[in-house]
Amino acid sequence: MSLELIRIRCLRNISEAEISPHPCINLIIGKNGSGKTSLLEGIYLLGRGRSFRSRRLETLIQRGSDSLDVFGIATYREGTCRIGLRKTGKGTEVHINGEKVLKLSKLVKTTAVHVITPNSHELLERGSELRRRFLEWGVFHVEPAYRQAAHRYHRALSQRNAALKKDHTLVSSWNAELVEWGEKLNGFRESYFLALRERFLLEAGVFFDTGDLDLVWKRGWPPGRELPDILKDNQINDIKQGFTRYGPHRADLSVRKGGDTVSQRTSRGEQKLAVICLVLAQTEAILRHSGNRPVLLIDDLNAELDQENRIKMMSRCRNSDYQVFITATGWKLPAEHSADKVFHVEHGVITETGV
């Protein structure tokens, strides 16, 4: 997929804007606070139905307005798709080709949008839930049956946890369903992880001089043990704790260097590079396994990378098969690393300029 038209109304400081981006590399230049990131936020809304900056709806809708609108025309191998999104104080409304979409999962499936921001290092520093969601988002795009398996597993988990707190006699009755869907869930995840790790090691080879980086997956229960046995053996302790301590809901993804997590052994700059490699790996994994051409958003590239790595990143994007949007306050890379289209943003007004 690539976006051939983007229209935004009343999103932060962007009152009205319409651009026709290039299917390859688009550069958005402007001062801090001009609206560059808001443009990326609008594109992200088209793909995820939510912001990557804030969960507070009131910060998205422009002051004086009761709603914001984002509209896009996306091209696929099969043809074009018209996507419209409106956010109001009552919630989010999405239309795809004129048809109202009741579940955001359909929107997410339609447009695979990835983002790299100055805060992306938090993926490695925060809790395991954030990393699980990162991996799950990739599995969702390549495995059609994953969504149902996840729904059934979490339903069984919720029921078992309720039984652990209220009626211990019902705990065992939920074990079979938890195991059935938990093993399916884990199978989908581990299959995708193998593809993700392979791509990650290739990306790391571009940005890191050493070859001691690795991507590690922990499934959520001890290796060499079967999930039914783990649940049975730990049932008494689960009852004492009031929740299920083992299973796919406890899984984690980690980037390691020399056997330790990168947050323990590397600088903040290297952590950012590791996350960039992880996002690029996910982008490629989805592209290669689903055929869905992703969109990559990179907010403030100059703050993320030094000159050498910015050049590597531009070369990497140039050789990719996805659409890229990059924001920066200025641009000093050699001409061979220029964008295909350049847009200037000032006070929320977006204009296309010469390359």
C-alpha cells in the first residue's frame, strides 16, 4: 500500500491540509512546533485509528472544533481504497470505501503503518506488555487466524483468573481451554518470531559494527515444560496469588548484546538504533509474508541518528519497497540521499517544495 492523497482537518494546529505524497520517500521540513509531527500523526490515525503521541482525545482535536477528520486514498496491487476517519468527543468513526467500519482491526489490517519516534527506545525500557503488543501487531498482519486465537485465549484467561479469586473448584475446568488456545497463540507467535529475528539480524548488520546483537523470545513459561503441566503444578500458588502466573500472556521479547539486554550494556543512542532495526525488521517481515506494502513514519530523523547512520537509513529506505515519511528541522545530507518529494510546514500550513 501507498498513500497517494492525504487530507487533514482540525488535527492539532493543522486546520486544513491536503498533500499528494510520493510512493517512495517523502521529507517534511519545518521548525519545532510547526505541525510536522501532526502530519505523521494524521497518517498514523489512518492506519491505527489512534495517536502515537497521546491517548487524550482533547489534545488531538483543534481548539474551537468538535471533531477532526483524516482522509486518505491508498493504492494497492488490487486497486485503490478510500479511507476516512473522524474523531469526536463521542469516539471514532471509520469508513472504508464508503462503508462504515465497526471494528478498528479491519482498519489496521488495511493499512500497515509503522512509526519511529524520539521515544521509541521506550520499547526496550518499559514493561513486557509493550513488547508483546509490538510482536502481536506483526503476527496479526501475517496470520489471519491469530485474532480469534488471541480472543479465545484471553477469554479463558479472564475466566480462570476470576475462578482463582472466587471459586477454586472451577479453576481446573478452564485449564483445557487455556491450554488449547494458548498453544495455538504461542505457535503463531513463535513462527512469526523466527522470521522477525532473521530480518532483525540482517538490519543489525547494517547499523552495528559488532555481530553480538540478538533477538530473544520468551514464551511465558519455562523451556522444556508443557503448559498443561505448568498450570497444574502451579495451581495452588496461582490461587494464593489470585492470577495465572504462566502462559502466553507473560511472554516477552528482548534485544540482547553479549547475552545481556541492550538497556544494560549500551548507550541511549545504541538503544535507539536497536529499536530502528527492530521496526525495520517488522516492516520487512510483514511485507514479505503478507504482501501488504507498509508505510514507515520517522519523526525527527536528525535527533534519532548521527550523520553516518542517517545516510545508512536513507540508503536503507531507498532500497526498500515501502512508502516513507520523514520529518526534520533541516536537511544536510548529500544529494544522492535526497527525498523524492519535500513538504514544508509552517504554522500548520503544508506546502510542497522542490526536491
